[in-house]
Amino acid sequence: MAAAETLAARIERGDRTALARLISWAENADPRFAAELAALWPKVGRAWRIGVTGPPGAGKSTLVNELARVERTHERTVGICAVDPSSPFTGGALLGDRIRMDDRTLDPGVYIRSMASRGSHGGLARAAASACDVLDAFGFGTILLETVGVGQAEYDVLDAADTVVVVLCPGAGDGIQAMKAGLLEVADVLVVNKSDLPGAERLMNDLTDAASGLGAARTKKRVEQVRHSVSEQLAERLWGPEGLRGRVESELARGVSPHAIAAALLEEITHGLTRPAEVRG
């Protein structure tokens, strides 16, 4: 008897039933999920992921709906992962976002998945990032990730999105709350929604002033990006096929302790690095 076709294979040929099932496996921490995602991993990384966050009632779902519409006018396929509050009775998503996106549900180029927050304090379902990976592997060009909007800093969105959009609206103290919660620090784009309401201009001015003072924080964030990138590339060069593994194995075979080998290598690698080299663009 022929082996049953894997979910990964079915997803590669565009089977949306398999797509839905694999996302469910991610949500439920099914032990089979890891192997299926591993098979799809070469196809992950092509989509642009946009995270949309902000306080409840700011209009995140409306904005996501419109972003999807604009993307479709450019003939880009769209996957939407909308994290809804969990039902206190079933633990499942309340599906409010899917209802508000009725305009998109009949579009074959759009896929909408509501996920339950299940008590996640960061505003994202535990498996939202994995769901985005699956949508990416399926072939969606743009992925829109909407957080539950718990009114607190939703830093989880940083790990799942290439671009973070923070949506605020006037008249509800959202600007002040966003500053207190640190939402401005994670934002790549700030959106003032419901701008026909009183106080919109003041909110925009407050956000402009606040954003102008975030230069130090953003510089720190970019420095961390550089540090992580250098660490990854350095580790790959040091321990790749042309690296130091053979030399270390030889030293260990001669009875040299790991700590002594590490100290010698560190001294050799950092010798002369008394100041950072000039970085040229």
C-alpha cells in the first residue's frame, strides 16, 4: 500500500484543507507539526509579513481588510492571521475579525485564519508565528498578522513581522497609553485611525513629538540587529567546513583542555581589535 501523502506535499500543490489542518496542528502543539514544517522550510521566507497592533477598538480589523484589498489590486495573494480573544467557555477564537472581513472571504486570492489568543500576554497566539510560516510556505505574497489588542505592549509581534504597524485613534487616550506601554518603540508605521474625530490633530502632534525622541531607542535596536547578524555569520565561518573544527579536534586529542583552547582562539581572533574598524557604506 502506498504511503499516505503528507500535509507538506499537499500544501506544496495548493491544498487549502491541508493548510488549515497544519495550522491547527501548530495551534494544538501536535508533535507531527515540526516534521511537516521542516519539509516546507525551503519555501519559507518569501512573503512580506506585516504585523498590525494597537489598543482595542482602534480599527485594526478595518485597516487589515483595506490592506488586503489594496494588495489584491496589485495581484498579490494575501494570507491573514487574525488573533481573536479566546472564548471563556470553549477556549476557541470568537471569530470577530473574520466576520468583519466578509468582503475578503469570497476572494480566492485571500486566506483568513482566526486564532484564539488562549491567554497569551503578548497579544499573539502561541502558534501565530508558526501559522505565518505555513502561510508563507503555501505561497502567499503578503501576510497580515493582527494582534488581539490587549492594550499592553505586544512585543511578540516583533518576532513574527517584518513591518510593525501600530494603530491608534483620537479621543480615547490611546496616544498616552501607547507611550506608556512602549508600543511606539516597536512601531515601524504609526496610523491615526478615525481621523475625522475631535483630537486627531493633537494625537498626530503628540505622536510626532514622541517619535522624534525615539532615536536612541531605535539606534539600540539597530545595534542589536548588527550584533546578531555578526554573531551568526562569525559562527558560521568559524565552525563551517573551512573553519576551526579540525584544529580544535586536534588540540583536544593532544589533551589540551576546552577552556584553554577557547582562550587561545579568542585571543587570536580579537588580537588587534582595540577599536572598531570604520564601516563604509
